Amino acid sequence: MTKEETKKKIEKLSKELEEHNYKYYVLAQPSISDYEFDMMMKELIELEKTHPDLISPDSPSQRVGGAVTKEFLAVKHDYPFLSLDNSYSREDLEDFDARVRKGVAGNIEYICELKYDGVAIGLKYEHGSLVQAVTRGDGEQGDDVTTNVKTIRSIPLRLSSPSKGGKGGFPDKFEIRGEIFMPHKIFEQINKEREEAGDPSFANPRNSSAGTLKMQDSAEVAKRKLDCIMYVVYTKDLHFKSHYESLKEAKNWGFKVSDYIVKCKSLNEIYEFIDYWDEHRKKLAFDIDGVVIKVNSYDQQKVLGFTAKSPRWAISYKFKAESAATILEEITYQVGRTGAITPVANLKPVHLGGTTVKRASLHNADIIEKLDVRVGDTVFVEKGGEIIPKITGVDLKKRAGLDLKSRQTKYITHCPECGTELVRGEEEAKHYCPNEWGCPPQIKGNMEHFTSRKAMNIDSLGSETIDMLYEKWFIKNIADIYELHKHKKELQEIERMGEKSVSNLLAGIEESKQVPFERVLYALGIRHVGETLAKKLARQLRNIDAIMEATEEQLTATNDIGGQVAKSIKEYFSQKRNKELIERLKKYGLQFESESTELIKSTTLNGLTFVVSGVFTKFSRDDLKAAIEQNGGKVVGTVSGKTSYIVAGENMGPEKLKKAEKLGVKIINEDEFEKMIK
């Protein structure tokens, strides 16, 4: 066979295999036997072996796996991977519906979908070919798992035609997102094989999916037979008017889209969908943990916009968590990195939601008092949001006859780790150990937070290494990490370290000096300052000195910084030891000034507060908000007496308009706003 003939044969086999793949894994309508499919795949692989230069990145042979990924690179998302607000009651849904109807004019149509319990994934396509697959990560960036995702048969490597019977073709570039999961049948089969081999069983399909997706050997990933259902399309070349229409087209392009999607005009129709699947979810071939409700119209979605973390046009309804009864054997207390004390219920092991639960949170002293929970009680435990186990009640009938009266739980008064007397603020739910510079769990917890991926990202300095280095007196605070190079020889003599490990550790520490300011600020572990607030502080105040010197009033003038956060920041920088720590970190070369392109461009809008409402022609809503902040203004979501201006586009929210007129708030259009900032 000539090379040209081989090329044509490879193309023919590839096309036929992908068609059969689509029929089997997406349509569930196979037209050939598994044996015939395997023989065709074998022939393709043999032909590609003879001519490796003819292997295409989207060849069906890539689904078999074999490539090894040593490191999963971090990739920034083109579109933020936001989470959804959760609801657990009909009252929450009523509030959501009321907010939507206040925010947009006209009829509202909702889309109800199942909430898959798996691993979120974003797939990027260019000219019909899969070019990258990225996990959700922290919402701003995730891990590149393209090689492993290519083994998932329900994900098309190449879209075979512009549209499988649909109206229009797919865009040249787009991203489609969905959920990767492990079907029950596969999960049970894998656990059976592991038991026969003497290996421990996997806890549940979700954890198994997440672990599988990060395996280094893609051939092993292929054996796990993961599946994927897509639920949203992102593109700049958007020619759809609604979410439902985009999913319908995605299905035409060759993607696996849920068959369980309905349009709803009212809350009653939404409740019917929820009630049906709450009752019938156990009959599905995969796990779901709730229902997602979205506003269907893209125009209405734009008007409603987003909060810092979630879209305002969508909400997740979580099914009531599974509950079980077991014995409370002991209450212990954990000390977090901020000094917060968390009481933990140690339980007689009980099976719950696919896992064996041995421990559950009791949250704080008020919860213990409210539940009147005592060691020896039979307690009810459930997974809050089906993730974190918690105690929800006590079986008082079982307490009768037990001598538990004298065992009433008394909350501890001193830190279980360092013996320091605990404190509790007036508005605080938790007790705290104030000995932040002498309490080992706080010191080590701060270092673990500082070196974590979202902060300084020093991979080789995990919790076990930190614990060992702390116990051997090499590091006693985060600044000491940057002195470790002075102890290179001593470190190499420690068991399990060695020359290579120490070199990797020191290289990682050196590399961390390039981490941008907003992540350094987050890494410091200032109470109440999470990732989002750290970014806003860094971008608006620009450097550490400005933040240290800012008054509480200046801090609260920064978008989304409330009084409690401002007080916490001032308290942190008022401590001499923290100031000395910052000076040491500066000396070591860490980044304490923002280089973001989103910095303040001018102070034109200083002291002014804006509300943005409606649909615009020159700007997107996000562009308008960014422009306001970059010129010193503040953006809020609701109209009040403190609002300086409303920037209004078409279809401005009627309630906002009514309130603005009542309060006398000035309304301007985008042209007038543009003149203000020029």
C-alpha cells in the first residue's frame, strides 16, 4: 500500500470510527458490534504505526491513551468559571424568581436541567477540533487535562460537519462546558475488580472521576470509561438568542447533551420538575445532587448580570441530603490557621451518601448548646450540600435509660494545642485562640496556606514537609521559608529529602518570588481577605504600603470591603511582628506592587457610586463596571440614597427606575458616562 493509499485508508477508518463512536456513546444507538469496532480500531492503529507522520491529533486512536502527563499545567480561563448560588427550599426559589422579575422586564422563561455530580470541564474548539480541555480549578484558572479528556468517548475530537441537521454551523472558536462523571455501572465494576485484587474500594463516583482525570497515564484513564454531558456554550460569535437554542445546536454539532431539559414558565412547573427528579434520581445511570434553574433568554441574562462569584440569572436547587443515625463517641477540637476552634464529632462509622463517615462538624458552641448533644448520644448525621458531614439532631428517645444527664457538653475554655485562654468576639460565632505566634497548628496552617497553589504555589512544600521542617526548627514563620537556602546541606541529610528533593524545593521557593502581588496579599492569610478581596485591594490600592497606611474609612471606600474586613486588615498591620514579617518578605524579593492592567487609570470618579442597568451598544455591562472602577468609582447592585448615578441602557430594570425617581438619583446613558471619564 502506497503512502497516499495509507493516508486515504486512515482518513476513511477515522471517519467511520468517529461515526460509530457518536452512535454508541452519544445516541446510544450502536450499528456494529463491539468486536467489529475493536477490529477497525486495531487496523487504524497498525496503519498509523507504519506512518507516524499521518497521525492526527484528533485521530480516534488517541482515545486509547498511552501518553503520560507528568505535570498538569495551569491555564487561565477565557471566560470565568463561576459557581452557582445554592438553594435548599422553595422559599429560596421564590426569592430568586422575585429578584429576576424585578431585574428584567417582559415574560420570563426558565430552563430546568439536572445538576450532575461530577467534575466540571471546559472544552475549547477551533475550526471544529478539540484543542484544549481545562478543569474548573479556582474559577479563574484550571489544569490542562487534554490528553486524558481525549480518551472520553462521548467527547468529539473533531466535529464532523458544521451541523448535524441544525440551522447553522459551529463558530470558528468556542468553548463548551460540561460535567465529567463515572456511570454507576462502571463504578461498580471497578470496585469489584479492586476488591478481587485486594485493593481498597473507591468511595463514590464523583471522587473517582476527579482522581481519574488527574492520572498521569492516559491509557489507565481510558480504562475507566468516563462520560461527559455538556451544558453551556461560550463564544464571541454568538448567534443564539437563548440558552435552550444553544444546547440544541450543540447536540446537532455532535455533543452529548442531556435529554432531561425542560422549559418552565412558572415556579409551579419548576417544582414539578424538582419533585419528579427528587423521587426518580436513583433510577438514573449516574449521580445527580439537584436541579439547575436558568433564565433562558440571553438578553435577559445580560441585563441581570453577575455577582463577584455567581450569575444572577441562575440558581442551583440541592436535594435534601441523605441522613443516617449513629453513636457520638467523642468530641474533639481542631485549631485552624486563623485560630478558629471547630468542635468535631467522632462517630461510630456509618455509611452515608456513598462514603463511610467517621467524623462530622459541630460548628461552634452555640450549635452544641442548641442541639444539647452529648457523648454517647445517638445522633443524626447528614452531608451538608452532600459534601461536608454535620450533626443535625439527637435521638432523645435513645437517650432515655442512658446515664447522660451528667455528661452535658461543656465547651472548652483553653486552646487544646497551646493552652492559651480562648476568646470570642461579640459578633463572632466561633471561639479563637489568640496565640497566633505560638500556637503550632496556627503557625503550620499559615505556612500551608502561604505555600498553597492559589497563593505562592510552592509545590514541594506541602503539609508533611512543613510539619517536619517546623519540628526540626528550620522554619517558624512564612518568612523563614526564604532562608532555607542557607541550610541546603543540612536539609539534604534529612531522611526522605535528598539532593534532588532539596534542589526542587529551593527552586520552587525562588520561583515563587515572581508570584503577582494579589496572590502574595492573599497568601499572607489576613483574616476575612480571600482571593477575590485580595485582587480588588491589590488592583485599587496598588501596593502593600498603601494598604498598610489606609484608614478604615479609605478601605471601606474600596469596592466590596466592609467594616469587618477593614477592621481585620487594620488589626493585622497594627501588629509589630506582622510589619517585620512584611519587611523581611520585601527584602527577599517578593512582589508587593501590582502590575495589573486593570489598575486605576484616573481618579475622575472618586467618591462616586454607580448602578449599571440595562443593555448597552458601546459597552458590555462588565466593561462599564470595569471602566467605573478603573476611574476611581464604586459599583453597587442596588439603588439607594448613596447612589450617585445610574448608567442606564435599554430595558432598564423597572424597579430600579422607580426607586431612582423616588430618591432623585440622576440617570445617565453610556454616551454621557463616556464623556465623564474622558
